Amino acid sequence: MRLESVQYLPDLWKATYDLVAQVPLGKVTTYGAVAKALGDIVASRFVGLAMSENDDIIRVPCRRVVQSDGHLGGYTGGGTLKKRSLLRREGIYVEGTKVKDFEDVLFTGFKTKDPKPLEELRQRQKRLKRYLVLDEFKNRISKVAGIDVAYDGSRAYAAMSILDYETLEEVAQRVTVGEAGFPYVPTYLGFREIPLIVPLMKDIPKDTVIMYDGNGILHPEGFGIASQLGVVFDIPVVGVAKKLLCGEVSGRAVDGVREITMGRDVIGHAVAGPGRSKPVYASAGHRVSIEQALEIARTTLKHRVPEPVRLAHILANAAKRGTSHK
């Protein structure tokens, strides 16, 4: 088990606020510039969220964070007009809702630690990826367990639905509730969710394959949350996603299946059930082959989403609502 790789995570909220606190009077920065200072431009949306939840506008001047083209964007401290008024008082000329002479007042000279928080997490992912195995799972599969996580703010409801592989009858349920210590940042989902689902992973039988609501190797880094989960616990995992994250889908479907490629490599499959036009995207996570991941996804497909993941989704949301699901 390599659980330590998804524990002891940086406080991305604090790091973001500390960066914005560096923006001096008479200057503005952008959500993207702050995200880059965190280590990855993909965190831009998270920076916007952090600014909307900032409750210390004296130390953290969120009014000085604007869009990449100079437009002001929103401001929870009173809206765009209030933001414009505050910036004008600080010597920033705003014409309409856009900063004039934007490049002249743009601040990007953040002082950061090395490595930056998200750079450090990407390095962890790359170290974990060295242990990735995509060989066929040779054991007889007797059970498949779907996992999904529902959220109410930072409150997380992680659920596992365990099914008999032959009959697809549900034989067990597991639910755990906790606080998400790491925010949602695209391609870093493993650091948010894997710590939450640790209680679900106790005493999983060796003849069980996990199906996770997320990507395996169908991922820009070739290592999505399903792969990360598999490597951390060294278990067979199949990734099942509802949206295509990357890759090219072939135009011709054979029995409802189309290959997804990146360059010359097949990295997953778009899988649609009988009479359904909207597919899900299945990929190998860990300790299963690409073709085996497709086979498991098709075998468990009764509705649009494979049954283990569909039932885990229902269970997680029932827990979120405080109701039971049998």
C-alpha cells in the first residue's frame, strides 16, 4: 500500500491566499497567474472559488484578481461595480469593466516555494505511475465493486456497492462520510478523493475488481484517479467516466464500442448500451488490460453507466440526502 502518497497534502487554500496577499497596491493579477504560481494553470477555476470564499479582504485583496483579458470578473464583496470602485481608489484605471493599460499594472512576480504545491503533487503522480501495471487480471472475478463520491460543499459521502459479477446482484454496501481536505482541481482528483475512501477499502476480497467513477489511463497524464487508486492499494481497477477528458474517438462503432486513441495508442473505449447513443468512457486503471477493462464495462452494462458505478452513485447521493437505499 502506498497510501502516504495521497496523504500529507499541501493546504492549497492557504497557499492561494498567501499568493494573493503579495499583490501590491496599484497592481492587479489574474486567476491564471495565481494558478501558475500554485504550479498549474488548470487551477484557475479553483483560484476563482477561493477568491469568492475569501473572508479576509484586508490581508487578501481579492479585488485585485481579474480575468486574463483584463475584465474585472465577479466580486463577492459587492459585485463588479464595487470592485471597479475599489480598484479606482487604488489608482487602477478601469474603463467600463476592463482594466485600461492592463499590461502596465499586471503583477506576476510572486515569491513561491520550490517546488510549488501542484508541481509537488504532479511529481508524486509521476512517481506512482512507475508502478502502473496493465497486464490482464488472471484471477477469476467473482465480484465487482463500484465507488462514487457525492459532495455537499466540502462534506463528502463516499459509497461502495459490491455486486456478484455473474448475476450483477448487489451483495453489500459501504458508506463513509468525511471532510474533503483538498479542493477539486482537474487532473488532481486522486488527492481529493482517495483519502476519503480509505475506510471503504478494508478487507476487499482478492477476486474483486473495483470500478471507479473516473478515468484510468484515459487521462492527459496517462494516470487518472482510477489508476492512482489501483496503484495506491495495488488492486485491479477499471475507470468509468461520463465525460471524455482527452483523446480521439474513432468514427465507426462496432457493437456499440469505439476506440479512443492518443497518437497511435488505444487508451480506452467509448461504450454505449443497446439502443443508447450516449456512451461512457472505460479505461484500464491498474492490474487489468485495456481489453479486459472494456470486457468488464460491457459485462456490467444494464443502463447507460455500468451497474456497480450506477448503484454506488445512487448510494452516495442517498447518504448525502440522509436517506437509505436498499
